[in-house]
Amino acid sequence: MQNSQLRFNSKHPIILPSQHTISELLIKEHHIAHLHAGPTLLAHVLRQSHWIVGCRKLISKCIRKCLKCNKFKISITTPQLMGDLPKHRVTLERPFFSCDIDYAGPVLIKCNKGRGTKSTKGYIALFICLATKAVHIEAVGDLTTDSFITALRRFSARRGAPHHIYSDNGTNFVGARRKLDDIRKLWFSLPTNEPISYYLSKSSIDWHFIPPSSPHFGGDVLSVPEELPSASNHRNRWELLQDIKRGFWKKWRSDFLSSL
């Protein structure tokens, strides 16, 4: 340890016996100062300046005597009951057979490339497959029903028409459902429409709306906008790798090197 870059106290820690009052008081002091830390963190902190013989056993003993730690210790007496997963989450089907839809934004959209191109406000239509968690993104110009139907047509042409759609009670989604129902009723009312009626009945979309004022029902969609900025910028990935590297060497110096 003489050739390491540690501080003098870390290179030459004070050796204390486990069966001593000072050792127990020192552990209690660091335990409270570090917000009732656990055994691993306490051992690493103590080894920066002191070396207690058999410190793991003494640390566990002091933590068991801590009143606050015992007060807030979670003891599960009964197993937690969980509801059954929805049918579309556990059924083998093609991607986007059942999907969740929501909007993210607003964002700035450029229609053309080059200098002098003005940016307009737009939105991102998110289509999330409930079975595979795949995400399809479509650009939408505004929040009207016609813009959403156009995005839905592009999505259906690329991924296939969905059979089940889950969304909130936005006016664009409610209006789109009404328009699709009106078109379906119009085709069914025509006298010579047997092939078309069969196709529409086979590929009809069942629209399901979540309860009002219940955004937690759309948890799959709400988690996607947080991932979009990181996926669109490679610099964030580089910064993450740099943080991991710095954290690794910090842990190596404070935890591993002091335990040699």
C-alpha cells in the first residue's frame, strides 16, 4: 500500500480490537453520520482511517441494536397479491396486433433540409405494441382528428392494421373512433358490399379508452418519451460511459484498494 495514491490515514489505519468500547462507539458514529448506512458501506468508510479486527461481525451487531433501523425495517408477513396480466400481454400474436397510443411533445419539426428552413410545432404519435413492447413513431402536425387518422393510416400501411387500440380520452382519439365507426356503418349499409363487409368485420379496430383522470393505466406509453431524447443523441451515451468509468475507478479506490 506504500506505493498507492491513498491518503496517509488510509495507508496506515489505526488498528482497533473488536471487543472494545471505542470500536463500537466509532461504528455508531459513522452509522448515524452516513444516514444509517448498511454493513457494506460502513465497512468501506471505516477502512479509510481505522482497521477494526472482525469489523463485519461488530457492524452487524451494532446495526441490530439501532432503534431507528429496527423501527423502519420492513417485515413482510403475507405475500403481496398481484393482479393477472392482461390477455394481450401474454398471448402470442403478431406485433402491433394490440397497441397503446399516445402523443408526446410538442417538438420542432423541419419539413425540408437546408439553411433558412423554418421549424414548425408538431407532435410525436407513439404506437406501443402490448405484446413485444416495440415502439413505432409517427410525426403529427397538430392535435386534430384528421392528423391522427393520417398517422394511423401510415402506421397501418407499415405495420398492419391493429385490432385493439388502447388510448386516453383525448378529443383526437375519440373523434377518430367516431369517424371509423361512421365509415364502417356506411359500408355495411350499402346493398352490394358482401366482400367489403367481410373484410371490414375481419379487420375492424376495437378501441378501448382508459378511465378518465387515470394516467397510470397508460404506463407503457408514459415511459417511452423519457427514452426518446437519449436515443436521438449519441452524446448522452458517451457521457453515460464516462460516468460509469469514473464511478468504477472511484469505487476501486475507496472500496477495493482499502480492503487489500
